[in-house]
Amino acid sequence: MIVLRFNQQHTDLWNDFVATSKNATFLFDRRYMDYHADRFEDHSLMFFNSENKLRAIIPANISNKTWISHQGLTYGGLLMSERTTAEEVQEIFLAMNDYLRDNGIEKVVYKPVPHIYHRIPAEEDLYSLFNICKAHLSKRLISSAIDLQQPLKWNRDRRYGINKAKAGGVVVEESNSWEEFWNVLIFNLEHKYGATPVHSLKEILMLHERFPDNIKLFTASVSDRIVGGTIIYKMHSVAHTQYISANTEGKKLRVLDALFDHILHKTDWGVRYFDFGTSNEDGGNTLVCPLIYQKEGFGGRGICYDCYEYTI
């Protein structure tokens, strides 16, 4: 197995592989990944067999002597073609570890793609982490997802919220009012968590322009004023909430209940799962109960986002 470090000359080959991989999403397209290239030292790898055919890729960066897949993404891991076999994946991990050792890497942090994002089964990497690398589970986050083929009923509190929002004249729609929503988002994050969005407004607008079919904004308004909203990332098998936010007025009117009623019951996503994202703090050691309670009220149930580590 031949290991090559990604460089910009490989961009088209990389993106073509992402488009057909059995477990990649558009987040691994270089037009998405590289929006924050200045923040990380990229050290992504590509794996070719003896016939010089690309069999797998892995997005990654280096921090000190640690190789991480990928620090700027929620998940990463080995992205494989439909024809990549379990035996080949073992060969890939052996070759990858030799390469990393030769390049002075001492530790690997590996974040596999959660299974609901796979187009077809793709957990060969998890077996090699156990069998070849002797990796240990170092972090586990819990997300809340809905199987749209067999959704659960909403709890009474969520249904009450929908009725309250309707009575308050809340209008939910797909929107292009990115800046107005961003102001709601920034205010809410600053006052509730002392945080800022991962993306700047400029970055999210750029990504939306590059991936208009994958990145969509839905807002809840009262008298043409946006009081809440969320951004949806649409993958081939999952629709995922990237940000969820409401201002003080929106919270009183329960606009998020109306928002997700529209998104889940009045929008055809053409996917199997809807993922609300994780509900943790402190690297997964703390469950944020009010946050996951809200997501479970919509019928979301647990999907784990795992992280593994091993030494070279």
C-alpha cells in the first residue's frame, strides 16, 4: 500500500473520491474543508494499491507530535471506496502507522464517521483500530437522531409549543436572511454560553454559496422579524442541524417547536436520518440534560460520536 500526503495538486482526485466514497459526506470536500486551512497544519493522507488505484483517504492535521483526523471537523476517519475490503483496510493501517512513525508522530487521535452517515456499511476501520492499532476509546459524545422511516411521537410539551407558536403568529420558512439570523445566534451564544459560532458569517455565506443544495437556513419570524432559526446540513443519508437558536421573544413563543415541526413534517429531505447533534460538555463527561431533553422531545434517540487514541 502506497501512502501519499495530500497536496493541492490532488484536489480534484480527492474531491472525486469523496463524491463516490461509501462513508464520506460533503464536509470532506476540499471546498468545504479548506475554509479553515489557516487554522490547522493539514496532513491528510491518500492510499494507493499496487496498481496505483486510490483505495482510501483520510482528512487529518498535525498538532505537535499528534496526528488528528481531523481537528477542525466533528468526525473524520478513513474514507473508503465501495470496493475497499477489510483486509485492505488492515494493510492501510499498517502502512499508515509506518508512515506516521517515520514522520515523527507519537500519538494518533481518530474520530470515525458515525454509522448513520454511511451510504453503505463501512466499519472496517473500527476493526483495524482494535486489531492492528490496539486503540482505546478516549471520548464519547451522544447525539440525538430520528430514524425518519420509523419516527417516534413527540412528547406533549413539544406539541403544546407548536400550538403556542401558531397562536403567536410565528411563520417558519426556508430563508436567505443569513445576517439577521446570525445576529440572533451570536446574541444567544454570548449570553447563554459565553461563546461564539464556530463559523463567521462570512465563512457560512461562502460555504452556502459553494454548497447551496447542502447548506440551508430555516427561520421563524414574527411580524417579519426573525426570532429563531437553524441551519441544516444535508448529506446523502442524514439531515443535520448545525446551529439552533432563538432570542428571548422566540423562546417565549416556543418558535423552535414550530421550526422543527416544519422541518421534520413539512419538508422532504430524501434522507434516512435527522441528526440534532450532540448534547455534551467537558469532552463528553457531562450530559447537558435540558438540551438533550428538548431533542428527545422531538423523537431523537442516541447516536454516539466516538474518539479513539493510540500511540505509535
